Amino acid sequence: MQADTPPARTPAGDAFTTLVVQILRLNGHLIAAGDALARPVGQSSARWQVMGMVEHGPITVAQIARALGLARQSVQRVADLLERDALAEYLPNPADRRADLLQLTAAGRDALRAIQAAQRTWADALGAEIGESELRRAGEVLGRVLEVVARGGAGEG
């Protein structure tokens, strides 16, 4: 007896699946590139992401996690490491005593600026190679995909 074959995806479903696979592969390459950009100042992509979220002022770990689409526990581990290394510090949160605010220290701001300077050079070179108009179009499409997936479009799963 032969197992039932699942129905084929629609052409739009195939296109979406191809895009997702490319995004997942790209994510791996971006994390590796981010690690390489952050390594000279002793940091990683994960630490860079959290520092970038805190750059403009104190914010809770839960807010960082929601904004990045990550588990709060994984962001908490990174935040604790940043605090341990004196790159960030926790402050009391007047709005919620149970959820401290994370803020960068002067050393954290210096490390973030160094990573951002390296990233500018890298991004400018890649941007020139790919082209601004093509990147803007891709950004619009990815923005739409993010919007639909984030709101649970088409009944997730």
C-alpha cells in the first residue's frame, strides 16, 4: 500500500517556500558576518543586537525580545553577559518593579560605535554591489512578508 502524497503547493506557495529557504540561508550568513564585524571588539551578533536595541535609551529585556522576535530568556542571558562585562547595566523601572531597564554603559556605547563603524563600511560595499533600487524593492517585499507572517496570516501552521 502506498502512502498518500500530500497535495502540491500552489505556485504562490512554492514561491513563498523558496523565499523562506533563501531568507533562512541568508540569516545564517548575516549572523556569521555580524559575528565577524563584532569580533574585533570582543562581541557577537547576539550582543550587538541587544546593544543596538538599547542604544537610544533604557528598555526592558521583554521589550527587546518582542522587537527582535526572540525568546525573552535568550535575550536575558545576553543582557546578563553584557552587564557582567560592564557594557550594560540594569536600572530600576519606575513603571514595573519586576522588570528592570537595561541601559548601555560608556564602554558599551564605545563597543557599539566600533561595530557600527565596521558595519557602515561593509554595508556600503554590499549596497554598491547590489544597488540601492534593488535593495529598496527587496526591503518592501520583505516588509510585507514580515507583516503578514507576524500577524499570523493564513492561519499559521
